Amino acid sequence: MYRKRTDLALETREMQGMAGANDGISVTERREEGILITAMEITEKGASLCGKEAGHYITVDVGTAWREDPRAFEATATVISKELVKMLPAGKGCVLAAGLGNEGITPDAVGPLAVKELLVTRHIRQADEGLFQAAGFGELSALSPGVLGQTGIESAEILSAVAKRIRPRCVIAVDALAARRVARLASTVQLSDTGIRPGSGVSNHRAALTQETLGIPVIAMGIPTVVDGGTLARDLLEEIAPQDPRVEEILKDFPAGKGNDLFVSPKDMDALASAAAKLLGTAVNLAIHPDLTIEELLAFPRGF
């Protein structure tokens, strides 16, 4: 049986037809600023059935308007930031944002690019507490740990060492995701309080970033940039001939043959990756610096 690969909990539920207390998965939907927000809670029972970690997952259907309309961008970033705030652990202290991925590979560059959008302020607080307070900053630090092939070090190892040194109250891990549906590319944002396993959506499993491995809460935040080629082919065939038994026959050998390592992204992925990074980075900024407006956040130079 060919396994459809996706990082989105919502798509896992769609594929398996699961929902309800008996499945250990509860789902609620609401709209804010016209944006559909789907909240999923997966219990241990649900986790064993669907293959996702137990915890809370928020899917924000951001659509495409935010890419062209500045007002839609502001509204979308604000909606995402509000969902992020709900996941942040209570209390004061530094938040560490981690931009996961390889900036040299366009579909994998969202995390590192998002870090460049962040207004980092931990160093300002250490240098001048008065300026920090007067400016209305929250305390934010950030890094892009790179990937194993670049550094020879797992991202989890780097973040664990940094977390032990600076003792943040949580980590926000920003990453590119894999989706099942083409329509969800760069149009869906997922947040979860379960941490993240980098590369799992493209079968390139790396060490997990979770509360268990880092010792502090880890919030995962991502946007889909690729679709698995085999999954895409399967869905297209099922859409054309939903009742045709030959679909399964045609695709049964995919895991051992063509299509297994093929991932598809839009032809304008470079522009989409930059736009997605700005959206996620702005949402993080709004969540950590709630006293500042988007205009004020954008006015501050990065790296000052």
C-alpha cells in the first residue's frame, strides 16, 4: 500500500476519515477575519491510530490574498500571531526562534528566511534594560542551525546546547512542510505544541525537536512548499477515476520504484518562499512584541 506523505495533521485526518471522541481526535472550526481556522486535539489513542503526536494542532487556511494585498497580509499575520500566542507558555523570559532548513534549496528555505524577518531583542535587554522597556519589546532570540549535511551536527543537538546556555522559556521552530494537496502549497499554515521532526514529510527523518529532547516546550510552525510526487499522482488518478480499481494496481509499486523520491513545488517557489517567510516572521514578531504594530515592527532595522 502506498503511503501518502504529509506533515499536515488535518490531511492525515482527511485521508483516514477520522474524527470524533471514539477516534481520539476532536476537531472544531471557526472563522476570524474571514480566515478558516481548524483546531485539532489528538489524544494518545488518536496518536496511535493516525501516526501524529498527541497534542494540539492549528491549521490556518490563509489562502492567497495575503501575497498581493497589504491589508490582507496584515490581517493574516495577525490571525496567525493570535493562534501562536495561545500556544506560548505562560510567564516572561526569552523565546528562541529556530529557522529550520537549508537556505540553499528554495523549497526548504522558509525557516532560515523567516529568521531574517525577526526583530531579535535579547541582546538589547542585556545591554540596556531601560531602552528595552521603553521600546515595548518582548525578548526574542533566533538562529538558523543549518542542516546536517552542512554542519555535521543535528539541529536538535545545536538547539539543545543553546537552550541549556540561554534558558529560553520555549522554542518556536519554523520549517517548510510537505502537503498532500497542491491547493495547500503556500496557502496553509500549521502550528502545533508537539514539537517537530525535521524532514519527516519527505522521508528524511532527523532528530526530533520536542520538549523531551530540549527540556522546554517546542512550538512548531510551518507552511507547505512541496507535494510528494506519488501522492500527487494518486490524487489526480482518484479524481479522474474515483471508483476505478486499477488506481491501486497502478500505484502499488511506487514505494520501490518511480515517484518515491520525487517532490513537486510551484515554479515560482522562490517568490513564494520569501513571501511565506515574511508572513511567518511577521506573525512571530507580533506574538513576541505585542505592544508594537506591524508598521513599527517593519520600521526597525534588522541586526541593530
